[in-house]
Amino acid sequence: MRRGLQIVLIILSLIPLYFGLSCIFNGAAQHIPSEHVSAALDNQYRYLGAYYLSLALLIWWIVPNVEKHSTPLRLLVLAIFIGGLARLYSHVTVGPGLPQQFSGMILELGSPILALWQARVAKVAQTHNT
């Protein structure tokens, strides 16, 4: 159960790692012709890319002792879930984005499952340590 959670977290961490590095190194011009990208938009886009990268790094920090990091994982899941709600709001009010964005939204809205899984892993670990 613990190893499974660790593997799932590592695999999922590759998503924000990819997007973070892509945003930081390619900027907003990867989605919009560069002549239409203002310096302010590109700056903000790269800044937000750093958050994606930080998310991956935080997951990597949690993974080795996943059973001991309930609070950080729950906060991480909360942030991911709120992001999913923001995507849902956009989906409903503006319209559907790209298929991969919809897939991201489904993963984000389903992220509380990770917190429940981690709680189970922590409980099993605590039982074995007492």
C-alpha cells in the first residue's frame, strides 16, 4: 500500500515537472505567437511555471516518508483541488479548454483520493510502530 502510493505520487509528479520546466524555459510563446506575448504575460507565465516545478519538488520531498507527511500532503492536495475547481469554473463559464486540460481538471478534482490513501498508509504505519 505504501509503495503503491509512492509510485503513484512519483508518476503524478512528472506532470507538474514537465509543465513547470516547459513554462520556465519556453514562456507563454509556446501557446501564443511571440509577437502577441507581452513582457508582463511572459513574466507571469514563467513565474507560475516555477510553482509547477515547486509542486513536483514538494512531492519528491514527501515520497520517501509518505506515511509521516500527512499535513504537507493534505495542503498539497488542497492546492491541487482548488486548481481543479478553478479549471472547472473556467470550463463552465468560458468553455472547454484543450483535452489535456480537461484531463488535468479530472486529476485535480480527484486528488483528495491521495489524501485518503495517505491517511490509510499513515494509520497502518502507526499500527506497526506501536
